[in-house]
Amino acid sequence: MDRISTLKDYLKASPADSFLQHALALEYIKKDDDLTARHLFEEILQRDPGYIGSYYHLGKLLERSGERMLAAQWYQQGMEKAMAAGDRHALNELRGAWEELNDNES
């Protein structure tokens, strides 16, 4: 059984599990299915805005898709959540991605 099928089976038992859904989105990215991954990340962040790791991956996905302004917005939201949670590691990763995105705009 492939990883996507396995994760989908786990999600049947726990459909609101952000960790499993995030892992599934990452698997879809590996399969070059950014549309499905994007939907999953957006669903996670609507339901569980404190799931900070999804902000970074959604932002990177949007950058690849050419949606740079939207990526920057997600990075900013993620930075706010990371600051509120005291998650310095996530804050630094999100800030780095946001700064790199803005540096490339110049």
C-alpha cells in the first residue's frame, strides 16, 4: 500500500487530524499534485489555525505556483501564530521565507 492510501485510511478514523492531513499534503506535493496539497493545507489552516507548519508549506507551494502575494500573506499569518505560540523555530523559518520572497521582488 502506498503512503497516500495509508494516510487516507488513517484519516477515515480521524478526519480532523491536522498532523495526518499535513503529512498527506506533503505526499501529494511529492506526486506533483499541488492542487490537492493546497486544498489540504487550506483546510487545515481554516480548521486549526495554530497548526503552524502548514503556513510554511502552503506559502512555498503558492510561490511555486506564481502566487507570490498570497504566499507572503500566508507567511505573515504564520509568523503571527508562531509569535503567539512562542515557537521561535517556526517564526524564523517563516520570516526567512517571507524575507527571501520580498528580496526577490526587488
